[in-house]
Amino acid sequence: MTTTSPPIAIIGAGVLGLCAAFELSRRGHAVRVIDPGGANASSVAAGMIAPAMEAAIDQAAPEQAALFRAGRDLWPAFAQAAGISLNARPAEWRGPQAGELAERMAALGFAARRDGDTLVTDEDLQVEPEQALAALRSALGAAVVNGEVLRLETTPSAWRLRLDGMTLEAAAVVLATGAGPAIPGAPPEAQRLADLIQPIKGQIGRLRSRPVAHVVRGPGAYVAPMGRGAVVGATMEPGRRDLDADPASAQRLVEAAERVLGRPLDSAEVAWGAGVRGASPDGLPLAGAVPGADGLFLALAPRRNGWLLGPLVAGVVADAIEGQASEHAAALDPGRF
């Protein structure tokens, strides 16, 4: 594989942007990641790689469940290559819907075991977002630069990115900008697709204590181990872009988590944060070439499955850049809208 010169520019340093950059880099391409800085939705997350639970809870179609499973199956090799710690722990559902969820999992080919109102599967995994993002950044090294792209421009042979105090020439550009607006100068089709993405605010709380040894879900909340503590989550508030912690939402999450766990939590020890995810009209990412815009690609809008689908999206985007056919390209093709 020949190294690309000028580099491929990836705009955005969340899970999809960094995964795409890492995949391209290990295929031999020169990359440059433009990180606008600050927290992003990937860092304000529980790091769940949860095809079984997500497919059952969302009543996913068999095709979508298969996509989720394929995303999960890429993780062990990807994590080892990137230095990401991958946790294989049981995932548990507690609540009266256990029977219904068990039936859905079985119909979709996921293994689970049920005991009354408890359902447990070993199909799901978890990463710790801070460690995973840091590992990807470390693997990419000097390829990650801080800055904000103010404008995109086309040239006869490449793209030009205008940053504050810097200009970058790129052989191709991957937009991994989350739920943000289209970058000025982006082609009309890229702007149209960006306008289709719905922002969804998600609020999550960090506990200093660790009341669970593995992910425990139930109606209205989940509690997941994280570092020496745990996280309590998460809200899904479509149409909101603010990052303010909402006390009423926090209280509802704590109360729901207490019902799931069957014991009280000390709400005073929860530190609350929020992130804004992007969602396409069908809930699946936009990954691949922008129609009619040579050299411009998207890695956007995974809804709440950014960590689950990170390596899969990265592979689809890298294949598209290299002109290869990809098994999952049609499902994620930006041109489907």
C-alpha cells in the first residue's frame, strides 16, 4: 500500500473520526485528524458495544441486528491493534419486559438466559471511552492536530482546508463532525445530508461508587461500571443541542436506576454531563462517499451506537476511499437519502 500524499483529512475526533483515521493509517495512508477540541458525544458515553441488548430494546429488523453483530465482531482485533481495553462482561436486563426481550434476542440469533424478570446475555462488550479515545489518539500521534476548519475549498487535484492560522491540502476529506452544521464551502449535497441529521441530547451521570460489576439495564435507565465507579444513563432528547445538565432529567434517571437496582443511590455523589449525538432518518450512520463530490466522505450520525459501529464505519469509509466494494456499504451509503 502506498502512503497517500497529500494526506487524507478527517474532520472531527470522536469515535467515528478517530476509528476512520486509525483504519486508514494502518492501511498505509497518511492522515491528518482535525480536532476542534472540547468534549464530544463519544467521551460522554458508557462505551457500550451492545448488539444484543440494543437490537432487542429497539426492536431491530434482522438486517440491522446482523449489522450490529458484524460491528461487534470487528472489535477484538481492532481493539488489540489500537491498544484499547475491551471488557467482556455479562449484560443484564431487570424488569417485567425480560420475557419479551428474550424472545426478540432469540429471534435475532442472540444467546441469552432468563430467570424470571432477569435476562442475561454474554453477547455484548464495553469499552471505557476515555481510555479508548486516548489510545486511538496515541496510536495516531502527531497526525492529530487541534483546530477548527473554517472553510472547505476544492482544487483541481485535491481539497484545501482553511483553518485559523493554517491551510491544509488533502487528497480526500472525511467529515466526522457529529451533529454539527455543514462546514462552509462544503458541496450542496453534503450540506443537504448534514441538514438531515437530527441532534439528540444525552445526559449521563458518573458515580464515584461502583454498585454493579457489569452493565445492568431496566426500564428508563442503565448502570454500567466505569473505571473505579460507574455511570448512570441516559436520556435521549431529540432536537436539543445544549450541554446543560438538567436537574429534573437527572432525578428521573436516578429514580429509574434505583428501581432497576432495587436499592437507593446517593444522588449527591453523581456528576452529570451531556453530549449531543447525531441520528440519520433511519438511525444508521452515514458512511461512505458524498454523491457527486469526488474525494469527500462521511462518517456521521450513529445515533447511540457510535462505539458499537466505530470499526465497521471505519472499514466502510476506508474501502470507499480505496475504491473497494464493502459488504455493509449499501446499508450505510449516504446516497440512500
